[in-house]
Amino acid sequence: MGNAHAIAAASRPGPRHGAALLSDRSRAATSSIIRDLLLLVDRPGMLSLAGGLPAPELLPVDRVATATATVLATHGPRSLQYAPTEGMAELREIVATRASHAATAHVEQAEDVLVTTGSQQGLDLLARALCDPGDVVVVESPGYLGALQAFAASGARLIGVATDADGLRVDELEQVLDGLIVAGTPPKIVYVVANFQNPSGATLALDRRHRLLDLAARVGFVLVEDDPYGALRFRGEPLAGLRALAAGRDDGASGLTVSLGTVSKIVSPGLRVGWAIAPDWLRPALVRAKQATDLHTSPLTQLIAAEVLADEGFMSAHLEQIRSTYRERADALADALASEVGPGIEIGAIDGGMFCWGRLAGGESATDLFEVAIDAGVAFVPGDAFCLDDSGRSHLRLCFTTLTPDELGQAASRLSIALSSLT
Amino acid sequence: MGNAHAIAAASRPGPRHGAALLSDRSRAATSSIIRDLLLLVDRPGMLSLAGGLPAPELLPVDRVATATATVLATHGPRSLQYAPTEGMAELREIVATRASHAATAHVEQAEDVLVTTGSQQGLDLLARALCDPGDVVVVESPGYLGALQAFAASGARLIGVATDADGLRVDELEQVLDGLIVAGTPPKIVYVVANFQNPSGATLALDRRHRLLDLAARVGFVLVEDDPYGALRFRGEPLAGLRALAAGRDDGASGLTVSLGTVSKIVSPGLRVGWAIAPDWLRPALVRAKQATDLHTSPLTQLIAAEVLADEGFMSAHLEQIRSTYRERADALADALASEVGPGIEIGAIDGGMFCWGRLAGGESATDLFEVAIDAGVAFVPGDAFCLDDSGRSHLRLCFTTLTPDELGQAASRLSIALSSLT
């Protein structure tokens, strides 16, 4: 048979097996450095500041149990059946209400809300909807690794812009945009975590928020605000979110601003429930991408999330408990670093979120420190993991949420020992 | 300021707003025809054979409720916390055990199993891991729409190969491969639903399964078997899955065969729990893609699925109930079509699954029929929706799972009226 002959001939140099079949972009993809590093630090007795998990003892197991019982009793098969790609109406309603209430994001109506399988999926859907290979995405440096992975997976070219204690250096962004425009490659997306950024803990100042919206309107890029930590403010006054600020403008910025949210840090990451609040022209493209990706998010976990979020009494007490616990831990870590490590490490004020960003004042390499630190029984994530260049080499991300004040004191003490042994 | 000047200059022709920012692949993506069509048929009194949903009254609401209570009591915060990308050990274990038991897929160890957010995500991850834009994927024609969407989203070039009552025409596949090899573009993936295919209901004959494995080994493509319906056989003997057959061979086919599974049709689609059983060289690429996509699948729904699947007594009784209900409905539909429509529609034997594939014997257009049928109060999906060419124009997909035998009789009668009015 002719076919069999051609197939046999073609297979003569050896059929392509295994890794030769992988896509170029798959070969280029990297695993999360943090994920690989967490395997190293999973040892008995290790005090880990390396994770980025909410405090497990604050996960509302009992409330989720009663919510699930209510959902299954009320909605029956609907909670277990196929569901609309856009999300369950109950969840979209309560997300819209809460977002408008907290001034995190302007929502005209519940239909503005697209439910996602965690906010990580929101990043992936935005990358697919907006980026062709080679398109430019501007990210914060240091910045959230999961976002870098999602954007890179679409073949986008990532450009990092520095941050300081007031968040993204918008003046530096202007220079970068200038260069990109001259080169004919303005960015498709500028991505920021404006509240208590991961890893720097910095919050974007209000004047910079306005200037960022100016730039979005003038240049025409999609401004994505990812806000997992805004509700975890335990000191100071909250700032309005970018989509809320955009709503008051008539320069087109509101049609270019997307807000990503999640229940991961306020209820549970294990529900995998997030959302994207996006303008009308963009939402259908996100929905099409989501259809191809996972059809829809679990209606069961969506309805559980809606049930818990709608319980205002529970949510306000629960958030207060998270905030007071994290404040106590952040303060314990800051105090212990001051007393145990002293001027060898510099940190800024911590007003919320889950992370403390330290700088080794002597300019030591945080990666070198990491290696002696794990032997001393304390772990963190070296700053290099969050940067596209080497600007994070003397930085450490310290997550304070999962250790007690005593353990945080002990961790600081071990860090001090490790740092002494290094210098 | 220089920057502001450049930005102002660049924005003079008008900044890019809205749809101009969408990616090329997003613009090319289409929404599911079925999804759009389902909006049309959602009318009071409509008898719909158009869906593709499991019977809602058979969704195990009570068993899921007790399973959830057990999971939250046993695992506590672990069910609500971040979790490994690969999936929860409990679920991977029971999936491995059940797959080996049913001879659907060879599993060496639980680590071979990657948990996915429904099997739709398995398709998306395979597309990302294997396909660069322009790479060829061979699909069945007619074939599962969700797969076409997932592969197309990666920029792959889809080539359809015909099916008949014994599934994929492997002889035709050989000819297609011949041409592709000569052109220097052998496929990366050949995708089949070997049991009770959606939409044709056909099951791939055993000799064709072996020939397909021969071709995979000789040409070197990844053979993906998606098996949502295999457990829904209500007549005849089950055939071994492709990965199970591959395990007995020494030609490399086992390292090229992937099995996708899901709890959607046997427990609940709303849990969004599926899995990919894949060779060692491919799994890390799937895991990296999943990290960027949604970090991990909900540990809560994974543990619920594991709890229910591990209850052998429940599962065997539950599956028996699904099978007997679907058999009764399939037979009722087949009988009613024979008595009401008669020779105007041809259907094959239905031995399992959820679908009956009909052909209008007079060569009428199923899309024309659809328009008069919805006025007559009955809906189905025209065959064109499942084909890359016009080979499905006289075909209808009839889903028999969600109507009672009486309703199915009534639906056939309305279909007959619609068909008469057409000719």
C-alpha cells in the first residue's frame, strides 16, 4: 500500500518520540522557582517564611461545611451540573455588590463579572485574549511570578519596571512607554498588584494610580489590577482601586481597566474561585478563551463562595480576625528583625498583606544567604526569583502569615545567625 | 518632558482602544455553536435533544453532601488550602486503581496521573505542551467540539478524518498521514473518543485500536484517547482502552499514548475534576502548563471526588442506575424514531453513552430541519456543528439522557411533523 510505504519511509530516520514532540513554548516554560524551592525547605524543624499561604488555622472549615450543606439542599443538582461559562448568577451578584461597596472596582452590573478558576486563570485568559507572540506586557519588578508565567506562556515579551515603597515607578514606566512607542511596540497590558504587592508588600500611591490611568488612556493599553490582598489592610486607610478611579473619568481609561479578584486570601484558596471585572469589548474574548480552557468553574465551589461572601456578619468578623492575626505576626516579625538582625536588614512599614520585603544592607547575595539559612533552619525566597534582571539579588521575601509570633522571633534569630556566618 | 512628548505624539492618530487590542488568535476563536444554539432552545415546552448533559435527577446530591462533610471533618484546612499542581494523592490513587481495574488505561503508579480541571483542561494542556502555531492535529469528523476549540486555540491546524459505525476510519487516517509526511508536517496529536463518541455514538473497533497504535509508533505522534463515556456502556462487552492496549507493546506506542478521564458523566460535571494519564516525558510539560493556567484544581472537589469514587458499593449501584436509565431512554428514542419518523431518519445501534446520531435519509439539510423543528417544539444539534467540512449536513445529534421515555416519544413525533413540513 502506498501509504504504508510512505509511512515506513518517513519513519526510517526514527520516528519522533518523547521530548522531540514538545512545543517550543513548552520547552521555553519554566517551573515556578518557588515551587521547586519549597521542596527543599520541607524538612522537620524548618521555620519557613518562604511560602505564600494564608494561615491554615484561619481557613473557615466550619463555615464552608455549613455553606456546602445549604448549597446542596437549596440548589440540588444545579450545583453539580454543567454551568454557564460566565459563572453562577449568585456569585456574580455578590462580587459586584462587594466590589462597589469596597470601591475596589467599578461594576455597572453583575454581568460585568466573569468568574474564573482562581485569579491565576484571569491572568491566563487575559494573556490569550490580548497577546500574540512578541506582544509586550509590562510587569512590576519585582513582581508576582504566577503572572510572569501566565504572560510568558502566551509568547508575550515581558518588560519589568522598577517599584519602590510607593509601588510601581510610574515615571520610569513613562520612559519605558516612550521607548516602546518609538519602536512601534506599545504594550498590550500593564499589570500591577496595587495593594500590598507580592513580593514587595508595597502599595501604589494615589497620585501614581491617577497617572497610570492617564497613561492607559493616552497610549491605549489594558491596565490590569490584580487585587488579592486589598482586604488584608490592617493599618491605614484603603485607596480606591484602579477600576473605581477609572469610572470617574471621561478619557477612555474605564474601558481599558480590568480588575482581578479572588476568595483565596479572604475565604479559601482551595475553592479556586476568582473573577475578572472587565469592559464590554473584552469580556466576550475572555469567555471564549475560558470555554476552550475549562468550560466553566465548578458551580459547587462558586455557590459555596457566594454563600459565604453573602454572610456579611461572618465575613466582617472573619476578615477582622485575619487582619488582627496578620498585624500581630507582621509586627512580631518586624520587631524580631530589628532586635535580632538589626541594621543588617532593611524593611519598610508593613500595613497589610502577607509579605515583608527585606534588603540585605551589606549588599550580600540573598541566594548565598538562602543556602546557609536552610542549614540554620529558616527559609525564605531570594529576591532574584521575582525579577527579570538582577535587581533583587540582595532582597528576601518573608511571608509572615503561617508562623506564630514566637516562631517568627526564632526565625529572625536563625536568620541573624545565618547572616553572621555569611559575612 | 521627552517621554510625555513621545507619548502625546504617538497618541495623535488615536490610541488603540477596545477590540483593536485583541490578539489575532482571540479574533479567530469562535464561540461554541452549541452554546449559542442552546440559548435559542431555552423556551417553555421545548423538548430538547440538543444538550449534552447527564440526567440531573441522577446527580448524586446526597452522596456528595455526605462526602463533603467527611472530607472537611477528616482533612480540615488541607481541603481549603493551596495544593500541589499534580493533584491530591487520594484522588490520584483511586483513579489509578480504577483505570487499571477497568482496563481503560495502563497506570504504572499514581504519579502517572495528573489531575485536571475537567477533561477539557486536559485537552488545553496537551495543546499547549505539544502544539506550536501551524502544527497539525488530527481529529475525528464529526468530532467533539470542545477539543476542536482547545486545539485551535493553540494555533494548531486541524485535519478531520471521517468516522463510520466502527469509529475513526483508520484506513483514511493512513492516507492522511501519508500526505502529511510527504509534506513534512506529520501531526503532533491524533485525538479520538474511542467509546460512544460525541456526537456519533460510535465505538472504535478493536482491530482499529491496534492499527492506530501501530501508526502512533511508526509515525511518532501523541495518541490521545478521551474517555468520558466508556463507563456508560449498557449493552455488549467493553473494549480495552488505547493506553491499556499500548502497555502490552514494545514498539514505543505506550510512551506516546495519553488517556483523559473525568468524573463528569459518572459522578458530576460540576466538580470539574478530570485527569490525564500520560507518559513520563510529557507529564512535566503538562504540569508546567497547568501551573500557569490555574495553579491547581480545587482540593475540595478533588477530595470529594476521591471519597465518592472510593465508595465501591455506591459507585457500582450508581453506575448501574445510570446505565439502566440511559438504556431505557436510548431504546425509547430509537423505537419512537422508528415508529414516528420511519425510514426518513437512519440511526445505528446504541450500546452506551449519551448520544444518538441520525442521518436524514432524504438528504435534507439538518440546519433547515432545525429551524422548523424548534417551531414544532423539539430541538437537536445539526451535524454541521461537529464537522470541519460539510459532511455532517444531513446529520442530527440527539441526546437522550435528559428526557423521559414519554417525552422522547413526543419529541420523535414533533420531529416527524417538522420533517414532513420540510419535504
